[in-house]
Amino acid sequence: YAYDALASDLTDEPMIGGPGSRGYVQTKQGTMVILAVRASEAILTGSITVSVQKNGVSNGFTVSLLPTDEDPTYAFNRVDPGTYNYAAGDILSTVVTTSAGLTPAVDIDVSLGLVHG
């Protein structure tokens, strides 16, 4: 998933990923285990939060990038298998929320780690 030139004060803005930006249809059941975000440069102020949606509804799996992070260009959230499951046919997508005053307007790339089975 990707989003270029993030503006400040976005709420649940869909990210580019899959046909028509609706996400990816899962061919097998499985579980989500990692969500990672990388910015094109360090954020100086504000925050970026990426959330996973399953069939258009946020499921609580998020990752946030803050200027106070050890590396303000990269963050990840790893969870135990079985925490966030999906079924064959579910559509997984991501949305991004930014705080007011986010600087600079970075590009971000997001990875969602899945275990099928």
C-alpha cells in the first residue's frame, strides 16, 4: 500500500493498494501478524497512524509513526498469530490518519504481513 505527499489532518484516508484502491481479496483464510510503515523522510511534527480494514471496517490493527520514535521514518506493530484473522473472500485494505500540523508532507509505504492457512 502507498500514499504520496501526505497532508495534515486526514481521517481514514484510503491508501493505494489493489484494484480500484479497495484492497486485496484474500484467496485463503489466515491471520495478520505485522503492520509496518516507512516514510520517505523523518517526520518533524505531528503523527501518522495506519489502520487495517477488513471488508471496509477497521479491525483495530494499527501502527503509528511519531517524531519522537527512535527512527522517525519507520515503525511496525507485530502481534501474535490469531489476533487479527480473516477468511477467504475478505478484502483487506489500509487507511491513514494524520494529525493537524504534520510536517513534512512525506510519502509512505505500508506492508501488511499475513500468514495463510
